[in-house]
Amino acid sequence: MNRPAPYSSDEPARAEVDAMAGDTVLEFGANWCGICQAAQPAIGEALAAHAARSALRHLKIEDGRGRPLGRSFGIKLWPTLVMLKDGREVARVVRPGGADEIAQALSRLAP
């Protein structure tokens, strides 16, 4: 069984995120978070389906107190997925209930 990639403690600066071209999903959470772990199959399914149709950058960012990127996006609950098109937020899913909810938000990335 494949394990999902861990959340990275290396986070880009907000200016770097704002300058990213194309479609990006920022996933904020923590490796020890049970809700984040439980959401991984739905997140993986939705991202794989979308990536099969168009290029998609997925960054898993470890969030928590004092983490500047999460604070700049106003993250309060995990996992939170922020969909960006050319560095601008177009959709957000907080504690997704399933792949369909994520896929609906990803559809906002369509040209």
C-alpha cells in the first residue's frame, strides 16, 4: 500500500506562491493529524483525476503556530486545500468530506 507523502516543513515564501504560474494546490496540515491522514485517500483520488487532464502542482505544507504561509492564508483547520491559478486563490476546501467535494473545487482551475 502506498503511503501519502508527508507534509513538508520547508514552506515557500508567500511571494513565491503568489508568483507561481499555472495550477497549484496547497495542502495545509500536519503529519500527526488524524483528520489529515483520514482525508488522504479522497485527496489523492481527486488530485490524480485532475492531474490526468491538466498539469497540477501539489504542495503539502506542514502548518501550525508561527508558520507564516498558513497564517497568510488564514488557515484555521486541517486539512485545508487552497486551489491557486497563477498564484491567485480560486477555491478552498476545509476538511474535505470526499473526493467529489475536492473535484468540484478543482474544477475552478479550468481555463
